[in-house]
Amino acid sequence: MNDGRLQRFFWICAGTPVEIIEKYPTEHAKYLGIGATIFFTALFAALSGGYALYFVFAGAPFDWFASILFGIFWGLAIFNLDRYIVSSIKKTSKGVTQFYQASPRLVLAVLIAIVIARPLELKIFDKEIREKLRERYLADQQAQITRLQESFKTKYALELSMISRYRSEYDELDRDTGRLREELKAEVFGDKTSTTSGVVGYGSYAKNKEAVVQSKQARLDYLARELASLEEFVNRQKGVEGINSNLMLSDAMLDQKASKAGFADRNWALGALTHATDDVSRSSAHAVTFITLLIIAFECAPLIVKLLSDAGPSDVDIRESEARIIARLVNPALIDSPRSVRHYNTPSFRSMPGRRNRFSGYRRRR
């Protein structure tokens, strides 16, 4: 595409008829800048719209095709809207009237700029957004596990309390049984202590201590069987309730989940990043604000240029052409009827008595 075709293309983007622009060389540069700004705004809109929709269809078949198709349609819609907004400003009106005409269009341009800026900001802060999403997913997983555990404890409070009671009894009984076994050994070998007789051999004291140890051992065996049965039941119910499957996410799982996050999650992460109180978040918030203001200024630039520029010859030409067309449509007789011709009568001598007498006298003298 050579320079002439490129210039003509940007003139078409400006929304003013190319035939009128070509007639006035002083208007070429102005409409070239306006048209280029409208075109690149539509290009940014297409990129941001396609990027935003990519997260909506992420993982689905033909997600890239759907994103590209929507981006093209979105860019064309913004292009057509911006072109209409700029071309609808009448430069031949008064300054206050122009501002009144442009005020709703300025508001619309700001809204369009905000919509365009958000997906671009999501792409710019992609790394920080992923880290914020990792923190959120990890906290959500921990909260979900805590909720499930609390619900499980409430539902199986009886079984869990029995396990706790049996385990405490088992531990205490196991310690007591171990102590009695040591005393029985000392009694058999004749070690003199406060709890042994000091007589060597398997006497009556040894038999009594052995009977106590056996009874306690029997209780230990019973507690062990009950604990095994209860713990097996509880573990089986944990699988049914889904507690065993809700484990803490690993780093690889967190990265994979953050990379597949949708538009809503990423938008939330960017909002949380800009509203935090640490230094990094404050600097990110300032950057997001400046990017949004830059896109707003870029979107409003054609409209502002049109408002601040003086009325050029092309504006006057458009106004006069529209006035002629409107006059022809409203009252066709003014244009189509033959022009009326005024008839001028030759003044007679009767209407001018002084002149008539003078000419009469002249004839008489002859």
C-alpha cells in the first residue's frame, strides 16, 4: 500500500467524505491524524476484545478461532462507533452548541476506553495476576478443607469422641502395663524395691503381679481392636465425604489452575492487586490508573481535536451541501420550478405630467 492509498484509507476512517477532503489541501493533515487515531483505537479494541473472550472459551474447541472472530467484530463495532461520533460533530455551530452536542459522545468515548483498557491491563499485569490467583486458590483450598473437617466432626462426633477416649485409655494403660511388667521381672529375680518382696523365684507375689498384667493386657487388646474398627470406619467415611480427596494443592497444580483462570477471576485478581496496601500493590494501582487514562485520552483524542480545531473549508462545504439537500427535500418547488421573471413596464407619459408637457412643447416648436 503506497502513501496515497494509505492516506486515502485514513481519510475514510475519519468519517468525512473523501471527495470533500480532496478539494481542500489544508484539511489533508487534520483528517489524516483523526482517521489514524480512529483506526488504531479500533485495532486496540479488537486485540483487547479477543484477549478477553479467549479466557471465556479457554479449553473449549476452536477457542482461538472464536476469540479472533469476536475480536474482529468488536474492533469493527468500535471503529464504526468512533467514526460516527467524530463525524457527527458540527464545526459550523457555536462553541457552546458544539460542547453540548459532544458531551454525550465524550461520555460514551470514556466508557469505550474503560472497556478497551481492562483486557489490556490484564495482559500487562499477567505475572502479578497469576501470583495473586495462586494465593487465592491456596486460601480457598485451605478454607474448603477446614469447612469439610468441621462438618465431618459435627456429623461423626460420637465416633470421634470414642476414638479419643479409647486412645487416651490405651496410652495410659499401656504405660501402666509396662511398669507392671518391670515390677514382675524384679519380683522374679529377687530385686528388693518398694513394690517387690525381694525373694527370688516365682512366688505368690509374682503370680499376683502376673495376673494383673494379663488383665491389663486383655484390656489393651480389646481397646486396640475397638480403635482399629472405629478408625477404619472413620477413614471410610472420610472418603465418602470427600475429605481425603481435598488435599492441599501443589505448586504445579496451582500454576496450572492460575493459567486456566477465567476472565472473572483475573479481573478480581487485578482489582485485589490494586486495592491492597503494600508498596508493590500501590505502584501497580498507579500504573493501572495511568494506563486507563492513556486509553481514555487516546479514545477521546479524535473528538477533542475536532472540537478544538477551527471550522475549515470542508466543514463549511458540508454545511452548505446539507442545507441545499434539506431545502430540496423540504420544498422542492424552490428548486424545481422555473425562475420567475419580473416584468418591467415602460413608464408612460401620462404618469409623468411634467415630462409630457415638455415633450409636447418641443413638438410644437418644431
